[in-house]
Amino acid sequence: MKLGPIVCDACVVLDLLATGQEVRLVRALGAAILMAPLAHGETRFLYGPPDEAGNPGIIPANLRALEKAGLLEVRPIGEPGSRLHENFVHVARVTSQADAESMAVASALELPLATDDRKQRRIFSTLFGGPLLSTLELIRETARVLKLANHEVRAMLAQLFEKGRFAPPREGSDLPHGEWYRGHLEAARVLQPAKEPDAPVTSSGRKGGPSPRKRRAKG
């Protein structure tokens, strides 16, 4: 699988950085990342170990390895009247400027858009019908291409979970590979297997009640 250029929003790029293997990932996919200016500016921080007060640690995001390898390019929105700028104006009516820029670049250049945001995926699909990618698709395909052993995959996904705060997609999400991700996290013991909570017995004698979620999920 050779992807060629793909447009990524800030969250997907941060997810790739969180793995600590961003250059290896992008090269394995035969890809190159394009970012809109605002998305590039939002690619700022990852999560680190808590400080002495117990507050979440913050690590500055570092794009230099991707830039040095020639795998990351910032694409300007262009002059008024250009197709790219017109697409931006169109999308900015229904979403944030940063997301509108990313969608405008992908649509004008007819490239896949990599985003895990449910709203942005729906808007892009509705307005432009272009191809969509997700963080887990990129990582799973990399694992396949490189024939990574399970322990290598789990180490990478554990970093994504901790440094990227990337929770498994919700059930019913349109993001693929959620169960694959959850299974590896559970095997790596960074995520506890989901358990059905004790629920009150109803008049029918059956237990009921929803399963709680402890972390904000993707998708």
C-alpha cells in the first residue's frame, strides 16, 4: 500500500508523534503529510508523566524529524478566487477555520483526509465525498507492511494511548479497527478489559443497566 500524499489534521499528526515512530510509519506507507497552516500551528503538545502535584505532564510536539525527512509540508490556502480558497470559505461556514483549512486542502488537491473527528468526517464526506483515513488505519497498515510482531505493535499503541490520550473508538463508531486497538491495549495491560457492572435486579428478575466508560472515546 503506497498512499502518496495525505492531508492530516493536527490530532492525527499528534497521534503519529505519540508513537515515537512517526518517520518509520510515514515511510512504510509510502506517504507524505500535507498540513494546512492552522492545523500545523495546533500541533503543539503531547502528554507526559504527571508532575509532583499530580497534574498531567505536557511535552512539546516535535515535527523536526518529519520535516527533516521531507515527509511534512505545510500547504497555504492560496489567494481568493483559487479553488482551494473557495473550498475553504465554503466549509468555514459550518466548522472551525482550522478544520475548514484541512478539508479545503484535501478536497482541492483530491487527496485523502486523515481525521478521527466524527463531525469533520461527516462534513467532508457530505460536501466533497473524498476518501477518509484514520489514525488506527495508518498504524495497522504500517504493522502489516512492516510485519511487526505483536509486542512491537503493542508498544507503539501503548504510547499512542498514553502520550496521545487516544481512547478506543466507541461501539458503533465509523472509525475502523477499534476492537483491534482495544485488544492490543488489554494484552499490553495498559487498559483493563471491559466488565459489566452489577446492576439492580428488575421486576423481571434480570439485571440491567448501561456499561460505564471511564475515558473519552474516539469517534
